[in-house]
Amino acid sequence: MATELEELIGFLSSPSPPVKKLAVDIVRDYTGSEDGLESLGKYANVVLPSLSRLVGEKKVVSEPAAQALVNLSQKPELAAKMVEMHMVKTSMETLYRQDCEITSLLIMLLVNLTQLDAGIDSLLQSADEKMHGLYVSKLVRSFCSSSSERKVDPFEHVASVLVNISKKEEGRKLLLDQKRCLLKQIVRHDSKSLLRKRGVAGTIRNCCFEAENQLQNLLLISEFLWPALLLPVAGNKVYSEEDTRKMPLELASALSIEREPVTDPEIRVQALEAIYLLILQEAGRRAFWSVNGPRILQVGYAGEDDPKAMEAYERAGSLLIQESGVDEETTETSS
């Protein structure tokens, strides 16, 4: 005999719109508690496909269905089942339908699914050579072209998706692919949204783990990369003409005037870690010296009070000091 929960899940497929609406609302409410998630998890093979089908319906049904899926996907074992049943593909296809009214929820679902390697592979379309990277290209375009100034910012959580996929080598290589110019679009993206800013900083930092093999590709966008990394760690001091004349125009202009400091220490730490990864390479250090980067670190460090950020400044600075010492020794030996 079917339990009450089994009967409820069965009503998700009811031909009666009012019955289906009531059932999906109750299931959504169930997912709001740990006990509810645990109970529904036992029927994952039935409830997940039923909810997946509902995300393509009208908002009155698709919204609670998507909310339920977001909550359920917080459980790694349930997220894994969703990936297996092609929930990434379903989300992307629904997301880019003209009548989609649950954009933000679908992006949040993708954030949870890309916590898993299999979810990242699915979003990268790794198994399909012809389609590889199409989903990510669409998300980057939507993220960079949508405004965070609006009351509702449906694509802001793409920031977290980008951080997730850039934790994996294949994701970083896709973003660094010069033909696609995805990282360039991300680096140039400017927003007042803290979530977006953190996402951009974290994605750049992750991509810099490829500096050993892809430094040239990173430096090809240095016109945008150095300002994105150095402005957050420059402090709010107005720099002297002597300092700025050694910098590229975009950096010099920004540092010659009063500006709001980046108050979030996480963004500063991400930027400093990215700088460290770049200047581990000799060509990266040369490029950093060419934009007067060491002076910016010196000024920024003087005004820093966050312990983690100070440690990140010191770590990057130690590389530059070591190189400066080596240069001095070489000069003394040759003289």
C-alpha cells in the first residue's frame, strides 16, 4: 500500500492543474527541512524526474518545482542523480526559452550541480566535441551583458558557476581559449554587486593556476587583467605623478583620483593570490614590473589591516624582493 508521501509524489504527474499545483507546493515545503529532504531522498528516482518535467510548465508550477530542486540539490547524492538524469541540459534548455520565468532559480540549481565534477563536465559538454563550451559561452554572455543595477538580477549567480567550473583544469582551458575570449569578457565585467565581484575575482584567480602553461594567453589580455587585479589591492591613496607615469593609462587614470576602496577582504585576497601565481613565472614578473605593480603592492599593504590579506601581500612581495636581491647580486658580480 502506498504511503502518504508516495501518493503525494504521484500527484506531481496529475492531469489536473489544481491537484498538480497543490502537490508541487507541498513537496517544495517538504524540502525546506532536513527531515523533509531525507524523506524525499528515499524516493529520488521518482520525485526528481517528476520535478524536472515541471520546470518547463507555467510559473505557477515551474517556480515551486525549481525551488524544490534547488533545495534537494544541496545534498551531493541527490545532485549526482540530477546530473545523471541530464538536469544540466534541462536547465539550460529551459533557461534560454523565450518564456522562461524562473531564470534565477535555474542558475542557482546550476551552482549546486557544478559543485560536482560530473556536473562541471555536463555544463562544459565535455562528451560532445561539436557542442563543447556552448552552454558556458551562453552563460558568460548573459552574465556580462545583463545589468546588476536592476531590482532583480537573474544572472548574478552565474558568478558562482564560473568559479566552480574554473576549479577544474578543463574549465580553465575553456575560459582561456583565445578563440572564445571568455576570460576577457569576464575580466572586463564591472559591477556593484558583491556576488558578481567575488565571482569575477575568484574565476580570474582560478584561471591563473594555468600560468605555467598559459601565461602568454593571460598576458594577451593584460590591458584588462592588471587593472582588474591591481585596483582592488591599491588602497584608496591618490598616487603621485612619479608613480603613475610608469603605469598603463587605465591604471594611471584610476589611481590619480580619489576612489572608493574595495572593502571586501575576500576580493583583495583573490586578486593577490592571482598576482602571486602570475609572478611565479619570470615573464609574469617582468610584466608586473612593467606596470609598476610592486609600488601598488607597497602602497596597498601599508593601508591593509585584514590578517589574511596582509599575508597574501607578503607572499607576493617576497617573490619580488627575492628577485630584486638576485638582480643586485648579478649587478655587483658583473661590476
